[in-house]
Amino acid sequence: MTTAAPSTALATVQPAFTDPERLALAGYLAGYRGLTREAYALDLRQFATWCRTRSVALFAVRRADIEGFARDLEARGRARATVTRRLSTIAGFYKYAVEEELLDHSPAAHVRRPRLDYESHATALDRNEMGALLVAAGLGPPAEHALISLLALNGLRVSEATGADIEHLGLERGHRTLTITRKGGKARAIDLAIGERCDGPVFLAAGGRRLDRHGAGRIVRKVARRAGISKNVGPHTLRHAFITAALDAGVPLRDVQEAASHADPRTTMRYDRARGSLDRHATYIVAAYLAGAAR
């Protein structure tokens, strides 16, 4: 009895991207760094996956395909801001490909984008609630006081606060500074939080690990409860409250925008020397404005 020799079938595997597509992806992302690069890479990865499931090559995409991708995102419940950002990333990618002569024209040039609602729907804290929160934080452990102060008096994003390292603390013209974010509003609280440590994260979780955004959220909610605030408060609530308090206190809009901007957590605030010194920083004005409610 003889057995047939096993045969192997060879299948041709098509590459995920053509060389021009790969070059365009790499070149476009090379123009960005940090969190921005990660966000754009995610947007393009999701779009490329969507195209691949429909057997559409990136450089064969038409305007209708991109709008179909947007409608699919909306059908899956993605926020308008998310859809708009992904369409913006896609448009930037194709614009880059055209500028580098890798593609004749951009299929995203006339894609319709969702209209954004510019009214903020974040939970609001009034002056008295912010004052009570700061008092409650000051009565707690130094790390909680420092975290709440950075979020409420400096308007930091939670990623900026949790990403802060001791090595980036310093002094500038007599002001305590945190160069990865903005000028430090409550330097004493930060100094107490780090104790005798000379390096590593400013904020630590249990076990000595860096505090993450979820841990920061738990601290904010705990301090809010201690302050008698029943609203659903999170780290972004304090950033929103900082901006509102700064405007209410009379801080010029340009200064508020400057104090609360800088998506890159390693950007150091630099002011036009002709406009004044750090004595006029929004943090000090907000702290003085809230001080009346915190007494």
C-alpha cells in the first residue's frame, strides 16, 4: 500500500502596504512627537484596518470611502470630536502624500466633517466648591494636596500631573517651577509630597509605582467627598474649573489660553518678557481669587 506524498499549496500573500504608502505613513508620522504622534498613528492604523477589511488600498481610497469610514465611526457611537480628529489626521496624511509627489491628489480634500459643539458639558464647580476642595486637600496627605493643587490651580491635564518627575522641579527668577508642565502653584505641597526623594515620579501609587490617571481620579473623587461635594468630579473637572475661575477672576483670555495650553507635557511655559513676569501668572490670580472662598 502506498501513500501519497503530502503536497503544499503556496498562497501569495499581498503586502499590507505598497512602498509609496509605507513611505507616506512613515514620513507623515515622523513630523510629530510624543502623544500627538501616538494619537495620529492610532487614527491611521484604524483607518488602514477599515480599508483592508474592504479590500481598498490606501492610495486607491476615494472620497466616498473616507466619508463611509466617518459614518461607520458615528454608527459605533464615537464622539463628534473623535470623528473630526480622525478625519483631520487622514486629510493631513493624504496632503503630505501629495506634497511629496507620492500621490496625484488627496481623496480627503473635500470630505465633510461633523460640526462640533463648542459649549463645554464638563461638570462645573463654583468658587465655593473649589475653595472647599482645596481646604479638604490641604487637610489630607501631602501627595493629595499637591495633586489637587496642580490640577485646580495650574489647570494641568491629568497626564501632565501624573507624568511629572522630581528632576523637572526647579527655580526660575524666584518662582518654583515644574518644567514639564507649567509654573507650580503650590510648591510647598509638592516638596512635602516628594519628601527626601531626589528623583523619580512626583506622585507614587501603592508599591512605589508611578501614579496613573485612574489612581489620580480616585484621589480627586475621595477629596471631593471629603469636601462635601456630591457632584461627579474628576481630574478634568478641576482643569475646567481652573479655566473658569481664571476668567471670572479677570485673567486676560490670552493668559488663560497660554496657562492651560501645551498638549506636550514637556513644554515649558515661556512668556514674552515685555508682557511682564511670572508674578502675573494666572495661577497666582486664581489662587488669590479662590482664597476668599477657602477661608
